[in-house]
Amino acid sequence: MMRTISGWRRFLILVPLLFFLAHFFSVDQLHYNPRPVPNKQSKFNHLVLGPAAGQGLTNRLQCQPQGIKALNKTHFSSATAPALDNIHFVTVFTLYNSIRPDYQLSNLVTVGNASYTKLERSMAILNIFVNFIQVAMPRSDVVILTDPASDLSMHRNGVTIYPIQGEYSRDKLMLQRIRSYIAFLETRMEEVSQNQGHIHHYIFTDSDIAVVDDLGHIFHDYPNFHLALTFRNNKEQPLNSGFIAVRGTPAGILRAKTFLQEVLKVYRSRYMKASRMLGDQLALAWVVKSHPSFDPKKFTKAQAFIEDIGGAAVLFLPCAVYNWTPPEGAGQFHGMPLDVKVIHFKGSRKRLMLESWNFFSASSDISDMLCLILKSGRTKYDF
Ligand SMILES: *[C@@H]1O[C@H](CO)[C@@H](O)[C@H](O)[C@H]1NC(C)=O
Ligand SMILES: *[C@@H]1O[C@H](CO)[C@@H](O)[C@H](O)[C@H]1NC(C)=O
């Protein structure tokens, strides 16, 4: 009994000490932005840099220990790539106009020179999503699927807003997203059957991603898939729904649509009670894993593979390259592959997406920007 109590006391003293040490030795804040840490527990309103993971590993981005400078030069392949088929990035995005204006104004967030209301933050993310695509893949287009009731407007070259009827409330958004993808693919099937000309491939993504290299090559390098998903070595959630590529041939569109209809069915029958952000990923994993010939061991190795799932040839691409995000919390992570193509600013990393774009606009150096992301990606930010 006595021993237990003194063990607890030791623990109570140790924990704050560890936090103190961790704070002072592993986190170096950006010197040009020395604003104090906000009171809201552990969410930062300014850039915070930690050590870069993966240093000393070959094929991982190496960064200078101090500051934000890459030692390896990654580069855009789009400048030299041949003119491949046209790629359409498709994202579901809707504005919630019901947020009260007084709440909006009392919750301004500042990034660089600009202040943003909650609505403006969402629009800034969407604009930067488009900016990165237009830098990395200047020949591609962006299609935004949205609620006809939301007054979303965006007047930019290469961007089309495409209203699709549905129920876009926050708690149904992931379910609606699959429905919108299916409805969109149905319109593409009609178009493809009428027009035998140029092929457009589709990449359905979350809008909090930065495309940092050409993605068109996957349709050439792996000529036999109908749709592509990204996977990681995670038992419960091996598949991320934030990236789904679809080959724009009649067979590709048809198989992808049938596949998503199956995911929708599983979502509705099994995962309606899952947290609103997870249902689609759980349904996706269920559809793939319940296929009799599928071997989940393949998810343990970060290597692309193709598998037949219910008649669709599905290409599985490693998240490490096509959907890179550092793990939350203290989990192991091995840095950033030199050939990373998509950065996902998941969860509380959204501020970092804006900061990264600002950094890139000023430096025009994608490798240095990747070091910024690598050093800062585990920080929890305030929007
Ligand atoms: C990346 O940079 C490090 C440090 O300069 C160097 O040792 C390594 O060979 C580089 N890796 C590649 C693949 O260029
Ligand atoms: C902030 O404003 C200054 C002066 O107007 C401008 O030169 C600078 O580029 C701006 N920085 C950002 C990140 O927008």
C-alpha cells in the first residue's frame, strides 16, 4: 500500500517535469513569429517547429537542423512531363452559412498579414487547395461538388462549381460525399458514352490537401486499374477516403461507381453510428477486407499493388507518398519520402496549410516548404 502511494507521488512529480523538458528541448519556435502560446490547451496560433523525423534515413527528406532549409532537392516533374491525359480533381465542399456573424467576428484567426473568420478560413483552404494543384499540375482542372443551397462562388480559371442535390449537414457529410461522387460519376458516364474524344481521369480528394508533384503518371505507370485508393499500416483504418483516383474510361467509371455504391451500402447498414468522420473509411475497409482473396498483410508494406475487388481492379497506393500526413500523438514515424506527392493537412493541421502556401509563395522552393511541413506537422493548430 505504502509503496503504491509513493509510486503515485513520484509519477505526479515526473509528469510535469517531462512536459517541461519536452517543451524546451524538442520544440523550437519560429524566431520571426515569437507570439506567446495561447491559453486554449495545446492548440497553437502560430507556427511551431519540432525536430524533422527521418533524418539519416536514405530516401527520406533531409533538412538542416536549424531553420527551414532542405538538404535534398525534390522537384516538380510536371515541367518536363509529356502532355498526359487531362486530370480533373474533384472535391466536395460546402459552406455552412448559418454561423452567426457575431460569433464569426469574435473568432478571427490571423495567418501572416490576414485575419480570417471561420467562413473565410474554409474558403482560404479551398483556394490554397486549388493553388497547389495549379502549380504542380497546371494542365489539370478542379471540380467542386457542392450543396445547391450553399452560396459558394469561386471565379478562377480551371475551376468549375457543380451543384448536386443532397443532404450536406455536418453529421451526414461523409455519407453525402459518397453519394455526390456517385452522382458525379453517373454524369461522366453519360458524357463518355456520347463523346469518344479525349479522356479525363478523376481524382476525388479532401480539400485540405496540397498536391506537390504530378499525379497523372499513375494512370500510365499502372495501366490496368479502374480505381485507386491509398493505404497505410493501420489495423482499424487501413484506408483513407481522402484520395480516390478513377480512370476516365467507360469501364473505369462504371467499376468505380459500382464500387462506391457498395461502400455506400455498407456504410448505411453497418456504420451509421460511427463518428461522423469515420464511417466512410470503415465502410471502405470493410468492402476491401471482406473480399475473400484479399490479404490484409499487404497493408504492412508501403508498396503499391493491384487487387480485384468485386470486379474492379483496385490499385492500392501507399499513403506515405500519395496521402502523406504524420501520425497524431507520439506514434513512430519515419519522416517524409523524397518522392512525396500529396500532403494531407488532416485534423488540426489546417493552419499549417495556409502557412505552407505563404512560405512557398515567398520562397518558391517546394523542398524547403516540405521541411517546414515535416518539422511542424505534428503540432495541433487552432483552425
Ligand atoms: C539527401 O541529402 C543528404 C544530405 O545532403 C545526402 O546525404 C543524400 O544522399 C541525399 N539523398 C538523395 C537521394 O539525394
Ligand atoms: C504582408 O504585407 C507586406 C506589406 O504589405 C507584404 O510585402 C508581404 O508580402 C505580406 N506577407 C504575406 C505573407 O502576405
